[in-house]
Amino acid sequence: MYAQGSPGYHTPYTSPYASPYTSPAMGGQLPRRPLPMASSAPSTPSSGDSRFAASHGFQYNARVATALLPCVLVLLGAGGPLVVGTLVAGLMISYILDALQFKNGAFVAIWCTFFTTAAALAFSGLGFAPHIPVIISVLILLTAMHLVFLCGVWVSLQFRWLQLEHPFVVLALERLLFACTPMTAIAIVTYGLMAAVGAAYAPFYLMPCLFALYWLFSLPRPSSFKTSKHAHAHQQQQQQPRYGGKEGQDVWIIGSMEGLFHMMLVLFLPCGFHLAVHHNRIFESANEACDTLLLFFLPVLFVLFASTRGALNWLTADKVKLKRVQVLNGGFSLAVVLICVEIRVVFTSFAHYIHFPPPLNYLLVTLALFGLGFGFAAHMMGLLRGSVGSAVVTTVLLVSAVAGSLVLGMPITVLPAPAIAAAYLAHYYSTGSITSYFIFAAATLLAAAWFVMDQFFSLAIVFAGLSLKSICQQILLALLLALLVPGAALFQKPQRVVGVVVVVQAFLFSRLESLLYNGEGHAEGGVYPAYLVLATTVAGFVSMRKLRAAGKIGPVAEWLGVCLYLAKLPMLAVHSQGVLLGSQLLLLAISPPFFLYQDRARPGSRMKAWMGLMHAGLVLLTVLFCRYVIFDVIVSASGHKPSHALLIGSLGLITVAGCLPIVAIHFPNSLKARRAAALAVAACLLFLVLQPPLPPAWHVVWDEDHFPDDDPDDSTIYGESLEGPVWPVWLLLGTIVSALAAFFSAIPIAKVESVRLIYSVAIGLSTGIYLTAKFIPLAPFLARLLLLAASVLAALFLVLTHHPTAWSAKLMPALFAAQILLFPVQYFALGQASMVDNGDGELVADFHEETRLEGYANALCAIYCTFFLLAALVIKFKLSAALRDKLAGAGAGGGRAAVGGVAGEGVSANGESALPKSSPFGPKHRAIQTRPVDLLSAFFSRKSWMPLVGNISTVLAFLLALLLSSELATSDTASHSIFLLVPILLLLNQDSQTLGAFSDRHRYVPLTAVLSGYLLFTNFLLLFSEAYSGIYYWGAEWFTEENAFFLCAKSLLLLLLCAPMHYVFNRFMWDSKRRADYLLLVLGPLCVPAAVLPSGSEDLPSIRTVGWLGVVYAVVQYLVSRHVRIAGMKFI
């Protein structure tokens, strides 16, 4: 921790409306610290000798995204539409809050989004199946929830205000993310690999995934929030970073314990997985034993290689000891790996190429493998230096090349070729002679040509219309180009020459792999394995990046080569000859912003506006051209043909995703481009979620093999009366998109009043038509007309509240009152529609019509509840924003203030702040913290309709939600639904006319008071009604009058015991005065019988809830009082 007054000390932020400390020992309120002004620099430990720097933000987003995003996609696919819809809706709300500058609200919304996503995963039944044990299902669900938690941590690190105000929390979150991401990600990757390739082969695919995660997260990385000079100074003291020790823990992200766990995960998970699957036959054959040894010693070799980058420096700080560990353990592990490869691979899969009988075959193969393996290891360790190293290299390469050539049956006439290649390669290694390299390349090509012609030219096999002989010729051409690339780079040829060779080689090699992997032989198990496609893709991508970094090729060659190599990855999902071309075109259209405009320091290196539009149009045309490839990918991922709406939405989303790099890289400061991108993403996501019906004319874009699956659903089979018509979904989609367009200022409703009015009416009409057709399609005409009018009034009220006009102050209360009056009239119209004439001139209720209209009435309650809730929310945001802006503008230099809860609702009737412009607010900033009532009285100097209307809207929304809950919830859950509804009361505002004593520190009083009052009142009411009727009934049994007296008395006594604790806690929430501890010790245990005793079906279901709530109240009040007292004593 930094000491107060030191350069690294970070002053905690204190809200000017925080609740005052009240302590009997102090005799009153504690004075607060003065609020820092916005004109001064934020008090962040980022200058001087501070070791914390948040100026650059979190620097490891790419590696975290590489690990987490594939796992998130797996979870979204397994969770279904519920999880996807929850996540998308939550992220959109969080983005809107962040755009409205509600930073704390956006942070809370992000975490609420991830919590609800985790709940949606639980409700979707993820991992639970009849054939899966319960413990495994629970572990799968916990792993998924932990992944969601890590995503929340990752997003939290992006908030700059969190980095500035809570630096130590940010450091802890960064370390937590790096420590837990590999373990959680590999668990989900393992689950996916088992589903994809089976448990028998999963360990072999799991091993490289572990290597990648270990390399990304387990090597020593400096923290993103530490100043670079401290890391540099530490590296000067010690060339290789270490985990252990004070300085290591102070500079690097993870510590020795995390490094140990990650290393054990890499070493033991693949081997342990394999043993768990094959433990019954592990010693039945040499191949099984070799598989087990390979899965253990290959990770050992990788960890030892990573130790050259500092991965094992937590083990010891002595370089000599570490070197000894690397050499001894690496030599033994390499020997075991080579022996296992010889048994498991060479003599199992390639035995028909060996022309020597035992034991010469074993001797020659061992010499070739051990020579190449140990020679390469010695080179990587830097042991081949000087004249001795040159002699060793020459000897090892000659012996290995000659032994390998002999075992392949190479004749004496061709045998000099591999020997010459080995000798000149050793000479090039020692001297760097370019002539030696070209001689090595020519001799290698000659030896490879003999092997290919001897083994394959005589085979009459056809792959995808090409003979094997033609494929062999192309293989030799690709080998020639691959050998020419290093020579051309060493010969200092122009970048264009090297780039052309590299691109042609990449194109030829990718085409060959597509022929071999997707050929006819793939059905019998494949002549080209998938892991080779993945390995060559990674190798090609890395080589392109290395050549570009060394300046050997230009940006165009790098762009083409990277696209050609990465385009092979979709072949692993879709086995088709056309997928390679489609993926290549898509990558070539999407990737130019990453490669072709890299020198952004020059003015001409950035895209112009017309260039960006041209690239966006090219992306759209490419996506349309490759629609069949996208169709095949979706079918392969989902297992069935998608619907037409899903296809169109996917094409649109891919197009927008391809255009996002243009905006992010080349137009980051263009507000129009950013808004257009955000609007396009939201529209495509909404299209995917809603999936509106499409006209049959759009089907012409598909052929017979790629036709969407639009089978008739239940609504088409049984009529539209089940769910109503489908076409109103287009209205909902248009309404949401137009609302987002107005939010992003694409529609100028904030500037032009006429556009504002037309927009409000149009939004209201489209929303009303959708609600009428979707929820009350067969209601009476008057009810539908009234709902349409209510929707228009609601839209006008919301828009004009957020963007007030000069004349809207007088109109808004009338609009709100009219909307309130429409609800009972519409409800009465539905009630009258259920009455029919019985033939005698009397109106009686029709049972079937009454049942149908009852559902319509519930829908109306939900709709009006939503209207009132939106009105309260908009008013709350408007009032809080008005006060925050006024405080920020009136403070000295734009003082920094925070508005929370219900404070800050004093604005005039037209939405402007009522604070006089000449108010001496800035110099008396400290008075804001000690006299909030004076500030509010200044704001309420003029009458305002907004707080009153906001409070009425909040109360009406709460009452309607409570009514719906009592109608729809079961008897067991009706009392628990109040916990989900009381947060609505947080939207209450301070009103000088009705709630003048209601201040910011009282914002939680309505929640606790309503919660306690509702639970106690409903239980007392139920007891009274049952006792008055003479029959005691709840649960599943009837009880006679003799039982009723005892049960009523017991329940009444338990409720009376809980009532005092509820009163004391709500009193404490109102005045914040500390009560004596003995009072809590007496009243708290009185709630325990109510929480413990009720257990039978004859008891009220909510008495236990009342008891447990009282116990929680007692504990919370004690802890808060104790915290306030300790804080007061510290201040003294």
C-alpha cells in the first residue's frame, strides 16, 4: 500500500452525497473529505516514482480474446436462444448506459448481464442429460459460470475510471484473469474436443492447445498497469524475469504459485486424460505405451523450451542450475520421444518404405532420428559454437542423411545427393555462404524428386479430377519454391521477388492441401490428416510474420500469404472443394485494413472516406458471392439447414464484422462511422434474434443444394390464433432499429422539432400495431384502438421528456394523465366484451370469452407496466444527468461530481436545471457535501412536474407488476416475487411537494420498507381471512375448525416475533442512527423460530421468508453500525 502523501498515493473518491457517519461517541456527523475538482489531474499513481500507470489500459486483450472467445461461442451454441438473447440484450443496455456517460451504471449493467447469462445457462439445462452423471453435469455448469465470471473480469479491466480510482483492485483482477483463464478455457476446450474427435484422440489435440495457453499466459509478462521504467530497471538487474521475490511479484502479473499450477496442468493433463480413457489396455501393445510416454515427455520438452523464455525462473534464480536442468531433463526426454516416434510412427505407419531387414533397419532409423533430433536441440540451446560445433554439425548431418537415404532404399547413383545436401547445409550453417545454400537446395530437390517418382508416379489414382502424377509434380514445384524463399531472402533480392515467390508457394501449397484433404479418399479416413492442415497453417502464418518483421517481404505479400494460409482453417469444418476459394476471397476482402495501411504516421497511409466505402462495398459483394460457403459452414456447425432469416442475418453480421476493422483502425475518430457500425451490428443481431418472415421472392438467391429450411411451424398448421400473426415482427424490428438510430443521432430528433414529433408518432404507431396484433389480436376494436392511442402517447412522452421543447412543459403532464386514464377505460372495455346476451335481454358472462379476455387483460397490465417503467427510467436519467451536468459546469474548472440514488432531481418543467446561473455554487463546493438539503431547496425554487410524474410512474409500474405477479405466480413463489419487484422503487425521486424529506441517503428505505410491509401484511391478511372463513387452507390439505385455531395462533405468534426486528431495521435505514447492540441481540434471535419452525404443508409458505429476512436485517444492521463506529474512531 502507498503511504498517504507519497507520490504513489491514490486518493479514494468520495461522493458528495454519501451518507454521513453518525456515531454516539462523536456526538454527530463526521466531516467529509473535500471533493477533488475535475480541473485538476486525477489522483492516480502514475507519475513520479509511482509504479501504477493506467494511461495505456489493459494491454493483453488479444491473448485473452484468443482464449475466451472460442469458449464463449461454444457456450452460446450449447445454451441456445435464451442465453444468446440474454447476453445480447444486456450488452446493448450496457453500451447505451456507457454512451450516456453513466459509467457506474454501465459497470453494474455489465455484471448484471453476466449474472443473468449465468442464470440463463443454468435454466437452459447445460450439461444435464440422462446419460451424464449429476456430478459431471454440475461441474460443467460451474465451469461455464466461471467462464462467464472471467468474461466479466475482462470487461471490467476496460473501464478507465476503475483503473484510476481502484488501482489495487485492477491489479488483482488482472492477476486473477491470467491465473484462471488457462484452466477454465482448457476445461471447455477439452469438452469440445471430446465431442469433435472423441475421447480416444482428444489428448493429442489437447496437448497443443495447452502449449498455446501456457505460452500466452504463463510466461512472465509485465503488468499493464505498472510503469515501464520499473520493469525495464528490473530486467537490467536480472536479464531473465523471475516470479519469486518481492520485485518479481511487484512487476510481473502472475506469481510462482500460478506458474506451478500452469506447469502441472501442461505436464499431467494430456497423459492423465489418456490414462483415464485407456487404463485397461495401456500395456497391451507397444503403441499404447508409446502414446502414453509421448503425451508426457512432449510437454516436458515444451516446458523446458519455454524455460528459455523465463517460464521456470521461479524454480531457481541460478542460471547454471537452470541450464543443467534444461540439458539433463531435455536430453532424457528427447531420447524417450525419439524412441517412441520410431516405434509408434516410423515402424507403424511407414514400414513399407523401409528396405532393410532387422536389425539394420532399427540401427539406421535410430541414427537418422537421433542425429536430427539432438542436432536441432543443440542448436536451439546454443551449444553448437566454434570449430568444434562446426565439426559436430557436419558429422551429425552427414550420418543422419546417409542413414535415412539408405533405409529408404536410395540407389548408389542418387546417394551422393543427400550427402552433398547435408555437407553444404553444414557449411552454410558454419559460414553463412549463399552458394552453399543453393547447392543444398538443388541436392535436396534432387533427392526428393527421386523419392516421389520412385514411390508415387506409377500409381493410377485420381483426386478431384487430377491424377496423382500431376499432384506429385505440383508438390515438387511447391518444394522448389519453398527452398527458394530462404535463398532469395539471403541473397538480398528485392521484396517484390521474395514476395512473389512466397505468395505463389502459399497458393500452390494451400491448393494441394485442399485436394488431398477434401478428395475422395477422405471418406475412408483421409489421405491427409487434419492436424497437418492446422500445423501447416500455423507455420505459414508465423513464417509470413517473421519475413515481414525482417523486411524481406512487403505488406502486400504478407497480406496475400497470411490470407492464403488462414483460409485453410474452414476446411476442417466443411469438407468441400469450394470452401477454400470462398474463405480466401472473404479473408482478402476483410483483411486489407490490417496489412495494407500500416504506416499511419503519413497522411496518405490512412483510408479516405471513399476508400472506406469502396472496401465496405467489396466486403458486401464478397459475402454475397460466398453465400454458399457460409451456408455450408452454418449447416456443419448446427447440424441442420438454417432458416431463411437466420441465413440473411448471418450474411449481414459477417458483412458488418468485415467492415468493423475499417472503422476501428482507419476511422476511430469519426463519430458517424462509429455510430453507423454500432447501428449495423445492432440491426443484424436483432434480425438474428427476431428472425422476421421473408418474402418468397428472396429465395432466388439460393440453389437447390443450398436452400433454407423454412418448414411450416405450429402457427401455420393450426392457424395464427395460437401466437398471433408473424408479420408484426417487422414492425418491432423497425421500431427498435429506428430507436437506436435516433439514439446514435442518425435521425436528428434532438435538433429538429418537426422530425421529433413525426418520429414520436411513427414509433408509437408501429409499437401500438405490433402490441395490438401480437398480444390482443381478437380483442374488441375499441380496446385495440385505445392501446394504439396509449402507445402513441407513451412514445410522445418518452421522446419529449428526453428532448424537451419550449412548449412541452405544459403538454407533458396532460399526456401522462391521458395515458393513465386510458388504462381503466381499456380494461373496462375488455370486461364489457365478455358479456353476451342470454336471449332474455340480460347480459351474462361468457366463460370461454372471459377466459380469453383474461389473458388479454394480463397482457394489458404488462404493457402498461412497461410504459410506466420506461417513463420512470427516462425521467430518472434526465434528472440525474441535469444535476450532474450543472454541478460539473458550476464547479471551479468543471468540478467533478457524482449523482446517485434519488438526489439531484431539481430541474425545471422544461427539463432544464432550476439552479440560477448566478448561483455561487463553485466556491462553496464543500457545502454541497454537508448541506445537500440546501442544494435541493435551491433546485426546487420553481415547481417541477418531472419528479412528481416520475414518482407516480414508479408507483404505478410497481403496483401493476405486483398485480401480475399475484395473478401469474404460484402460491409457493408469489411471496418471493416481491424480491424481484422492489428494485423498481429505486427510481423514486425527491419531490419538494410530496417527498421533501426524501434524500439520497433514504433511497433504500422504500425497498426495505415495502419488502417488510408486504410480507407481514400479506401473511396477516391471509391469517385473518382464513380464520374469518372458519376453514384454514393453504398448501395441499384442508383442515377443520379444530386445527385452525392452533395453526393460526402459531403463525400469528411467529409473525409478531419478527415484526419488531423489521421495524427497527427500517427505522435504522431512515435515520442511520446506531442502536444499542443488546437490542439487536434480543430482537434478532426472535426471528429464528419463524425461520426454522415452519416445515409442513399446513404452514404459510412465506413465514420462513419473513424469519430469514429478519435474521439478515439484524446481521446487516450490526455490521453497518460496527463499520460506522470503527470509521468514526479512525477519523478521531
